[in-house]
Amino acid sequence: MANKKALVIYNGIVKQMQSGDTVDPSGLSATSGLWTLNASDWIAASSNYPNVSIPGNFNVDGDMTVTGSMIVNASTLYLGDNQLGNQSTDTQLFVGNITASGPFTISDATSPFVARGTASLDGTLDVGGAVVFRSTASIDGHVIAPSAQITSLDVATATVGDLWVTSNASIDGTVDVGGALVGRSTASLDSTLDVGGHVTAPSAQITSLDVATATA
């Protein structure tokens, strides 16, 4: 990860830093562009600076913890476990686990949310583009996205466009899907499943189903 730039947060202000740079609080400013974070670095919002706003594209090669809210005005956002290795192109970077206790918002209408590691969010996840969870996702709040591909989802309320479940899905709350629901494995839902499009699944245990067209 030589010559990689890190995203440094100081009192809620972000700055792109290179190896050897020193943090000068008086010189910190938020600028647009690509923000990257080395695995050895960190990004966190504490009680002193609970809210973080990222003006440009955001890639992280490491874990990320956000105590407050986070807003990303990005065209690309990757959160994962760096399975592709250290790539020379910033847009190929993935990161590790994400923990966020506050709202996590991607304001760009087409920006994806890709989590290759464990994602634990206590607040709202509001994404304009696709939502992809390669590992377990534990979300206590709402999930808002037009498209979602989810491996493992524990959520109170999910509102999505297309919901793709590549592994088992256990949902105790309401899932409102505007598009297709595809279950590649077992789907166990204890509450209402409201789908406006198709339902396709090899195995499903559904307590309540409200759907326009269902193929299962």
C-alpha cells in the first residue's frame, strides 16, 4: 500500500494525507476527490466529532467504525475485506468490517453500498444504488435502497427494490420489496413480506405474503 493516501478525521473535518504528513488542525479542510484509507490507518467518529461528511469517492482498505452519522456524496463506495488484494486502482479497493451507530447515507442516486465483511448498523442505511452484503449484515434500523443483494440479513424493517438472498435469510420484521425477490436458499420470515414484483425461491418459509406476482 505504498504511497497510499489516508483519510484523516479531526474534529469532524476530513483531509487526504500521505505517508509522512503531519496533522495540522489549522490546515485541515474537506476537498472533493477520492478518499482512501490504509488498513493500518483508521477512520472513526467519536463523541468529539460524531458526524462525518465525505465529499468525493470513498474507498477503504481496512475496518471502519462510525459512532455518529456518515454522509458520502460518492459515485462508488466499497466496504469489505479486501478479498481482491491490494490493487493499483483505487476503485478496486475493498475494506473490512463496518460498524455504524448512526445514520449512514450515500447521497448519490446511483452509488452502491458493498460490504464484503461484517456490517453492523444500528441506524438507517440509505443508499441510492445497489446494496451488496457478502457476509453477515446486522441492521437494527431501516434499509432503504432500490436494489439489494444480501447474503445474511437481520433487520427490523427493510425497504428495497430487488432483494437477492444468496444464502439463508432470517427476517423478523417487515420487508417491502418493490422489484423481484430471489431466494437462493432458505428464507424464514416471521412477519409480513410485501413484494411488488416476482418471488422466486427454492425454499421459503413465509408467515405472511402480500405479492403482485409470485413464482416459487
